[in-house]
Amino acid sequence: MTNADLAYTGYQTPHEGTPDKELTQTNRGTPGGEYLRRFWQPVAYMREVSETPMRVRIMGEDLVVFRDRSGAVGVLHLHCQHRGTSLEFGRVEEHGIRCCYHGRVFDVDGTILEMPGERAADKLMKRFKQGAYPVHIFGGMVFIYMGPIEKKPPFPQYDKFFLPGMKLLAGPRMPFACNWVQVKENAMDPAHTAILHAWEGMFASEFGKFPEITWTPTPVGVAYAAARRVDDNIWVRTTDIMMPNIHSITSVFESGRQQKDCSPPWITIWTVPQDDDYSHQFVLVHAAEEDQMPDEIRHRLMSFGQTPDRPYADRQKVPGDYDAITSQGRIAPHSTEQLGTLDQGIVMFRKLLREGIRAVQSGQDPHGMFRTADILPTYGSDMVVPLSALSGNPDDPDDLMQFARETIVKYLDTPPLRDKPLPKHPPFPNLEAAE
């Protein structure tokens, strides 16, 4: 087949493909939905939760989040188990929430505390309950476990949560009008940074040079290492996904010019399905303890390109991740994709996802789910070393690739955030203009 045979094939090329339902479905009872329900998922920021009930949707389920007057946080099924009235119109009590229709009071664990006027209340309160999910508060976020209660794991303790000199802050909420899988796959696609984010102009200019990239499974998920030459340095950037839907990145303002053994994480992101067609990014910020940047400015800078909150014409001229990802469709049509060597991370992530789904179906714990309170290693970092650290030619792609592979092998043996002093984040650019 010649190039001429590939020209003007619009009529022969299919317009519509089909998504991989095993990976993309999220409702209860679907393989993917049951898999995701084995992990703790964020559902709200604590700053959003008050004595006014908050309606939320996650994995096709409508829920209500509230904080009662004792300070306890509850996440219940939205509709009252009595007659179906929405608890978003309920009244928060000292303990629990009261339905506005007939006054039943539900505690944060779903047990019934009161049934006003009901003569058989003592008996009925022992029989009936409101659907409720266990809650864990961490990093200014409300997490819930939605799976079988007997399968509930401990909340994961990743090493990046406990770094000296760092504090954890709740970041911006970023809604994406598409399936969660295509959002999370973006984290294993470092090639796009050299194109999309070079147009965008928010990343350091050094990202515009294509790196040599390798991918590998890790004990918690999957990671890549991307190696570039930057003047007299070799910069190896590593990002990892903690299965199934968490990833962490170092600063996007890194230039690869300051030599270092490793870098602190910048943000950690949970990509949570609202349903099959919509998802939310919940962001945990890793900031230096002395960082006093106002949240409004930090959130605005982090959200650029990650939301549709710009004029359409501006987004066409300077698109961001949101535009590239959601324009694939509400659920990406996997059957019409034409993948290349730069998509190895996508293939690896889907493989781990599929294996995890099938592990749950067979009654096993999936990869990345731990029943331990031990600190779990992660693998995202930036390492910048002199050219002399490379045994070969720094301008030879094969030698750069080999160095990237050696780096990720070393990280698997000794995770990069273990027992190392951490430099400060590169500063935000144009902060004065943003203020």
C-alpha cells in the first residue's frame, strides 16, 4: 500500500466506534463499577460540607453529604427510605439529618434515630435503615467506601502524604464532561506535554522537547520515566498512577536546569466517575510548609486548561487537557483508535485495569489495593543529573532511553521519595500578573 492509497479515505473510514464497556462502565453491578467500589473515593471537599445538605452523584449513585451539629460527616443515599423524599431538603440535627417530609432522623451510619408519631417506632427502627457509606476525612477531602462492607480496606497511606517540610491542601474541583478512563489515561501519556502544553504555554518551555519514554508496572500501579537533555543536564521526569484512579505529578514549571536527586510532588489527583459520561478531578496540593499563597490564586493557576471556563474561541486557540480529552467524546470510541509506540502507557494502564476488574469478579483483591496500614511507596519524581551520569551519548535517543530504563529500575528498588532531602518547588510564573 502506498501513501496515495491512504489519501481521501473519508468514505471508507468509519466515523463511529464503540467504547470498551468493561473498562468504562461505573454503575453498581457492572464489572468496572464493582471494581471501583473496592477503593476509597473522594466525594466532596470539607470546605463544601456544612449543615446545609449537599447533593452529589458518584458512579451513578445519588447521595447526600452533610455535617451534623456534633461535627460528624455523613454520606447517605439521597432518597429517604420511607417515601423517597430527597434528603437534600432535610434538616441537620445534633446527630444526623431529619427528612423534611415525615421527620425521620438518620444518623451518619444510616441507622434511624427518630420516627415521629410512629407507634411501632421501636420495632421499625430495628428493621429499617437508610443507605449509608463509611467516611474518611483526609487532606481536606471527604472519602467514602462504596463496596461490600466486609471487603473494606484501610485508607491507603502513600509515602508522598508524609513528607517532611510539606503540607497538604485541598485543591480545585475540576469537572470533566467525559468518562473517567480517558481522563486518567492522560497521566500515562507524557508525549502530549510536548505538543498540547507547548501550545498552552503554562508548562516550562523545556517540556516542548520530546523525551525518550519508558513505562513499567509498579507495586501500586504503573509509572513512566521520560528522559530529556537540557543543556548540560539529563532530566528524567517520572509520574505514576496508583490504581485505579489516582496519579501524582511534580511541578509543571520544572525546567530540568537545577540538579537534584528528586522532587516533591506538586499535586495528587483522584479522577472519580460521576457516572459513565461525567467525572470529577479532586486535587490534593503538596505545598511547602511556609507557602502562604492564597487558595484563589493557586486554584486559578492550577485550573487553567483543566476546565471549560474560558471563551470557546480562546480554547480553540489555546486548548488544554480538558479540550483534548473531552473532545474524544463522552466515552472514547476505543474500537477506532490507531495506537502507536507512544501509547504504551495507555495500553499498560488498560491492561492493569482489566486485570483488576477480573480479579474482583473472581473474588480476589485487585492490584493496588492493600490491606495494610504500612506506608506505601510511590514513584513520581524529577531527577536532574549532569551529562557525566550518562555512560553513552546524551544526544543519542537509544542512550537516553537506556538511562530512563535504568532510572525506573532504580526507583523500583529504592523509591525516590524515601529518605531524601527535598528541594523546593519551582515558583509559579507570572504570579504578579495573576494577582
